[in-house]
Amino acid sequence: MQRIQIPYNQLQIQALTLWHDQWLLLTSGDFASGEYNSMTVGWGSLGTMWRKPFAQVVVRPTRYTYEFMNRYPTFTLCAFPEKYHEHLAYLGSVSGRDTDKLKKSGLTPMAAQKIAAPAFAEAELIIECRKNYWQDFDHQKFLDSGIEGLYAGNDYHRVYFGEIVNILATQKYHKVDTA
């Protein structure tokens, strides 16, 4: 797949579609050592924080990826063409604690360009991030009473902010200035 490096201010996405419909694969760990794990995520955001481009993801403490997010300083977010939707559904429903789900998924981990966490050869969008903040959700601060219902097990997410340090993507994600 032909990917190009895209400056963060030239990244063109439909953010709600990317998170809600397309999903992203969150991966944390170290590619060189072979210690990493991935999970499909549909909740998060992209934007600017502390004058830096950022990606924000949330991970429940019950997820195996949570251990990797706490132990390693970097993570990737990868988006895939629609034909990989079943692969992402599998990676979001099976724990890496119990099986080598990445091997069974058929996706190909590869070294990222600027960080230790892996990317994927089949990805059409790779966002490389270095963590710069985390905090646990405090259920007492939910302003919408319906949110609490999403946490029947009291397994409140930990939110992670990562500075975007590199973006590789196919041309469709590149905003071309026509002026």
C-alpha cells in the first residue's frame, strides 16, 4: 500500500465516521522486542492540546492492552480499508491474554517510523503517538446520568493523550491546498 507522510495540519478525516463507523486499531508496546498488544477502539478524539496535535484514547482496566498502555510510552492508531472490518471486529472481541490474536487476525505488524509501538502493513492511516497525559474517569463527575449505565462493572476507562509525532497515510487522507 502506498502511504505518504502527512503533516498533522494537512490530515483530512471525517472524525466521527473514523471513530464510530470505521474504527481504529490501538496498539501499544515495543515492536522490536515483540511485546505489544492491539485492540479495536471506537471511542476517542483527535485535535490540538497544549499547542500540540494529539490523539486521545480510552482503555478499560480489564483490557489486556491497558497493561501495555501503562508500561510503554508510545502507541499507534491505525485505520484500515473496509475489507478489514471483520479483522478489526475479531481484534476487538478476543483478548491477547488468552491467544495470539494478532497472528490469527491475518494482519501484519511492522515497525513504525518514529516510535517503538508497531503499525500495520494493511493500514491506510497510521498515527504514531507519544503519551503525554493520562487520567482515570471519575464517575462522580459524569453530568449525563446515562453514562453510568455504560459501566455496569465499574470498570471506568483510563484516558490517554498522545502527542501525534508522525502520520503516514494514503493520498485520500491528505488535504491538498487548491488555492
